[in-house]
Amino acid sequence: MKFHVMTLFPEMVEQGLHTSILGRAMDAGIISVNTVNIRDYSEDKHRHVDDYPYGGGAGMVMAAEPIFKCYEALTGVSSPKNASSPVKRTRVVYLTPWGKVFNQEMAKDFAKEEELIFLCGHYEGVDERVLEEIVTDYVSIGDYVLSGGELPSMVMIDAIARMVPGVLTNEESGETESFMNGLLEYPQYTRPEEWHGQKVPEVLLSGHHAKIAEWRMQRSIDRTVQYRPELMDEVELDKKSSKYYRELKKQSDPE
Ligand code: SAM
């Protein structure tokens, strides 16, 4: 899968992604990350990419033209809105605090694409007209404001890449991780068996796979109920787990 990132700070994205699991996947040619410096498409002699906002107000706004030129150079598409060609347009994600909040389902969906383009804003944001022209998806990584779209694009690329076949090894499989089955992950333990007087739960040492699976499912439910109870409204539980959840609810709310 190919990720393209339109940014004013390409080195930040390159340095941040070329390590660990993603670095290995890039070296193996399973994914690639191509950064493009929007400033290279400024026609201003001082390479300016921003200007004052119409109507006044604080800060600067990234101008439409350098971003559009950058998009054109990347895709070869000059009028995306009016494209009559049957060729599917590459999705362009604008990272913005007012977008749809990113989650695992969206990561799985984006991972079906062969190519994705990210547009990182900076300053007060981006001239609305170029967004209307090229953007297909508006995505936020949470209800807070960051200085630029670089970190959000890296967060998204990491989460999406993990869903691309071959990026995780069997041992690292994402199947049992938080959100994959709609629940948070159960507690994990490693050696030693006893640490600071606390023992690893007996069942995990038993070698009894069915009991371990049941224990893990119940602890996942406990944790989800405690930290993200709203997720329980959407989750699909099997018969045994539903029974456990019903009992748990009865205990906390006997009425
Ligand atoms: N004035 C904008 C607003 O109030 O919505 C915030 C601009 S922010 C300082 C600069 C850039 O950082 C944005 O254009 C966007 O690309 C990125 N950004 C900041 N917070 C983000 C978030 N929570 N999710 C995704 N992108 C974000």
C-alpha cells in the first residue's frame, strides 16, 4: 500500500515512521511512505505558502494554489471535481479537528485502498476552496487541537498499515487487540510469575486453552465496562459471554 503525505514538514513524517514494525514493512516493500513538501509548489519568490485570513482574525491560512499544484504533481489530476474518467480517484484525507473521529473500523476501511493521500494543515488551517476541490475524507484524531496534521497523519498511517496483510507477523497478529472485536483487550502478563508480591492469574499458567480464552473474554468485558461502557452497546457477544455480561450488570445494578 502506498501512502503519500502532503506536508510542510516532510522530515518529521519520514523520521517518525521509519522505525519498528512500519520500518520493517517499508524495507520489505509491503508499504511505502512518500512525503511531498507543499512549499516546493509555491510560486512566491520567498516560498510563502500562507497568507492573512479574509475577514481578519488571528493567524495565517495555508493558500489553495501550492496545495493544488502539489496534488496535481502527485496524481496527474487537474480537475478532480469534474473528472468524468471511470478511473477511481485516490482518496485524499484532510486531517482536521472538525473531521470524523478516527477509529479502528475506519483504519480497516482505509486499509482496503491501494493508495492514500494525506493533507497536513498548519497555522489556522487551509483555504476552504482547495479542500472542496480535492478532499474526499475529513478525519480528526480526537477532540483537541494540535499544531499541524503531521502527527495525526502518522497516527493514521500506523493504524492503517497494521491492517495491511503482511505488515504484522503471525505472532503480532492484530486479531486479539483492543477494538478488533469491539472490546478492549484483556490484561497481559509476562515473566516472572510473581512480581512485587503479585502473582500471575493461575488460569494463565494452566495450559488449558478454553479456560484461558474464557478468562480473557471476561476480563475484556470487565475492562470495557469500566473504561468504555458505551462500546458495550455495539458489541456482539456469544451466548456464554452474554450470560457473563448479564450477570455482571445484575451485580452492579441489582434493580
Ligand atoms: N483553526 C483550526 C480549527 O480550529 O479547527 C485548527 C488548526 S490547527 C492549529 C493546524 C492543523 O493541525 C489543522 O489544519 C490540522 O491539519 C491539524 N490538526 C490539529 N488538530 C488536529 C486533530 N485533532 N486531528 C487532526 N488534525 C489536526
